[in-house]
Amino acid sequence: MNEGFSAKFCGLDACDCGKRHEQLTGSVEVADGAFGQLHTHIAAFLPEGGKVLYIYDGAVGAAQTVKRLLTKKYRAAEFCRDNMVSDRKLIGEIRVEEDVRLVVCAGGGSVADVAKYAAARLGLPLVMCGTSQATAGYLTASAMLYADGFCEVYKTAPPAVFLLDTAELSDDGTLNAAGFGEVCSRLTALFDWEFAAQARGESYCKSVEKEALLLICDLIKRVENAPAAARPALIAKSAVRLSLLMQRMGDSRLMCGGDMQIMHALSMLFRREARAFKLWGENEMLVSQVAIRAYLALLESGDMGFQPPPDNNLRLEAMGEYLGIGPGRAFKKIQPYISYDELLTISHCVAECREELLFKLRIYQKILLNANRIFKRLYKDKGYSYNEYVGAADLSLCIGLAPDVREKFTTLTYMKQLGLLDRYIA
């Protein structure tokens, strides 16, 4: 039997890193029967009979459960899409009456992003009902939406209340793998966070790093030893814990390693070519391993010498041709050159802490390889494979363009500034 997980609002004392890590979502409940608390939480925002905007994915069975519960005591203006995609143009289709005082949503990561962005635009609180174990972004103060073909991240408020009823989770191998992959792949972001701290002096929290690493390792151990029926709840709780940790950080570092930069480019490439795209966490498991191998190649070579400077004109052309991004948006996204003096300083810092970074990177790679072994076993048909799905040319292009689709400084960003990524762009 899986124990429930709950987290009430709390403000934590200042950490050793100098920041105050604070939980902004007032109540987080992940347990069997959690949706039964829906009326209690809504009552804190509006009286019985009040009206809410209900955003949900009609293809998700648990969303129908939430709808039945919701409409027993409240009126609902519904916005429903089967297999909802996280596209910003959806927001423009939402019509809200004046008497709506709350947004309620039910679905997976795409629905959550649409609802967070809509609630922020409308200036309304959000009660979120998670229905999937395949996302670790429910509680973050951001929404990832496609706008004019570009995968963009928008700042929002996090949900005021979050409920996930583990009894409603689907025991689906693909969803389990996606949630497991999304949590474990954050090892790449952890490394890039420390790399940025060492190379550029960015703020860094060892307590958050430790908590995230323990969470990942604990999930790997538990999922490997748990009976199959217990896996959806185990993965969901870990994903929500990670999401809450990212919220408390007040920073997007755990959401933006080099793997996520590659992911954004890959998602835009597949969208441009109308190709079927695996779930986000499934792809993250692949690209995280690719990113870590690239980082190892860089640090193990010990060659921090300069190549010809990066060709931003080449990137501008490739972003339009391969990703379908308009020249104006692409121009704004291209990362500018770092000055020679700053790049020299960064290279000196990286050389100084090279052995320390390599030591940690090898540990992370070992953990990720172990996670990948379990990840493949989560598919019920045991037939998980990327054969004929994403090829070397796809990955090569996306690695080359990765630093220009997400702005955070990562090891890939550094490699671009050294001129090491141009050869990957077709």
C-alpha cells in the first residue's frame, strides 16, 4: 500500500545559499481519494453555487470524474479539448463570463500549462487536479506553450491548490516511463546548474541539489523493487515532489539543463515536420544521456582551446528552415557572443574545477544509465526503442541549435561559445 503525500503552505527559513525557499501552493494532496477534497478546497474561494472555468482534456477519464464532482455544487463554464495540446492560441478561444471567480483544471502537463497561463491572464486563482504520473511540471510557476511554432516558456503563478487522486491513475507503461524519465533526466539539469555556478558564479544551492539527487535515487530504487500495480502512484508522488521542489527554489534551473534545450529544439523539429512525438519524459530520457556524453567528451579531452567563433547566421537560417521559426522570433532568441575576455575567464574557471566536475558527471552518468535500464522495463510490451523514431541527423541538428532555443547558460551554451557546435548543424 502506498502512503499518501501532502504538503501544506509553509515558508522556510533562509537557506545556506542565501535564499528563502517558499512553498506558494497552499495545499498539495497526492493520495487515494484526493479528489474527494475538491469541494472543501473550492469553498475557500467561492460559495456553493458559484461559477468556475473548468479546463480539461476530454480524452482523460479522470477529468470526467472531476467534472462530475465539481458540478454537484458549482456551476461550470467548460473549455474542453480531446488530447489538448499546449498551444497559446488555445487561450484566445477561452470565453469567460463575468461571474467566473476561479479556474479549475483536470488533465496532464499540457492541460496544466494552458490552465496556468489562462489563470494568470484572467487574474484568477487556480485549483489543479492532476490526472497523470507523466509530468513533473504541475507546480512550477511557468507554462510551456507553443507560439507561432516556437516552444516558449511563460511566467505564471503556480496553482493555489493541487490534488492528484492516485486511485484515478492509469496503469499505463508509457505514462509510467514518461514520468520516471522526466524525474531521472533532471540529473542533467543538476550538473548544468553546478557548471554555471563554477563557470559564471551563478547562485547555487547544495541543499536543493542534495534533495533532488536523493529524490531521484529513491525513485529508481523504489520503482525497481515495487510491484507493477504500485508504480503509477510511486512515480506520481516523486514527480509532484520534484515539481514542488522546483517551486520552492524560485528558480528554473532544475527545468533547464542542456537536455531541455535539446528537447525544445527536437519538439519544434517534429512539430514542423508533423511527425508523431513521444511523451516529453520519454524523449528526455534519451536526450539527457546524449547531453551527458557530450559533456564527458568535452571535459575528458581537457581541450578548452578556442575554435572559430560560433556562426549565428547559420543558426538563424537553420531555425527557420528546420524548425519553422520566423526570422524575427529567431533573431531575438539567438544567444549573443560572449566577449573574448569573459570567455577566457569562464574557460579558466572550468579548467580549474575540471576534475571536480568530471567526478560528479561520472556519478550522474552511472545513475542515469541505471535509471535507463529500469526505464525500458516499464513498457509492458518490453519493446521500447528509438529505432526509426529519432535519427542521428535529428539529434545532431538539435544539439547544434539547443543553446538558442532556451536562454539559460549550460554546458552546451559554453560549447557553442567555443565554436564546438557548428559542425552539428546541417
